[in-house]
Amino acid sequence: MSIQNGTLGEGSLKGIVVYDSYFGNTKKVAETIVEQIKAEGHEAELRSMREDYPSPPQGDFMFVGSPNRFGGVTGRTKRFVKHLDLATWKGKPMAVFTTVASPPKGEVTEKQNQSHEKWALRAAPKLRDLAKARGLSTVDTVLSVGVKDQRGPLVDDGLEKTKQFAHDFLQALKK
């Protein structure tokens, strides 16, 4: 994972983790990212897109997350990224994450694999590309955490995968 536009260097930084969630799975991923940011000595603020805040988010870097909804992210998430203050966030590192349905189990056909890729695995890259199109400094690597069944819970290694993603992002800030 590489962070474009230079680095933030050493010292304590403030990360903003913004998410939308329907069944609580994306919230769990967001909370895990916050825990990892704090474990590595930085400040972190968790924000739900479903709540109103007295001021816009202010920080050194941001994670934006959404559940997968029919092959994309939620409307709230799209609106959040489209209305994010460029004067504040342009040039600051951003990463995106989604929660997605797990792939079909057992023997699967090529058509089932293609369907899963179309409907589950394209949401995070679409969100990343939306942010990049707005001129935001979004990293290329995205996080997609699997969800068992339709409503969860997360797959067994989902939170470990999340911690590693956040750690890798934070390490790239130092380079």
C-alpha cells in the first residue's frame, strides 16, 4: 500500500473513520479500524453517516466505509464522498472499506463466481474511484470484509484482516 502526495511523517496523527451500516457489520469493521489507529498511538474519531454532527470531520487521514448494496455502496456513502470538503481533505490520505456477502460455498460455477464478483467485489473499488474522481488522495488498495449469510456476522478472519489493513495504511503514512 502506498500513500501518494508525500508523507505525514512521525508523531501522533488524527484519523477519522466514517461509516454507514445496516446490520452492524460495517460498524464493527469501523470500530476495529479505530481500535487499531489508537493501538498505534494516534487519535481516532468514529462517525456514523446516519448521525448529525455539529462540525465537519477534521483530521490528518480518513477511512470511509459502507456495506455493499446491490454491487455498490449506499447512497449515504456516495453523498458523503461527493460533499466532502475538498479544501479540508484534498491531499490527505484516504482509504475505503466495504462489507460484502461471502462467496458461494462448495463447488461453484464460473457464472456464480462472475456474479459474486459483479455484485460483491466491485463496491469498494467503485467507492475508491468516486473519491479519486473528486480529487481525493485515496489509496489504491481497498478492504472488503466478508459477511456470513445476508446479515452477518463477519467472516472468521474479518477483524484480523481489518486490523492488518489499518496497520498497513498507517505504516505507509510514515514512509
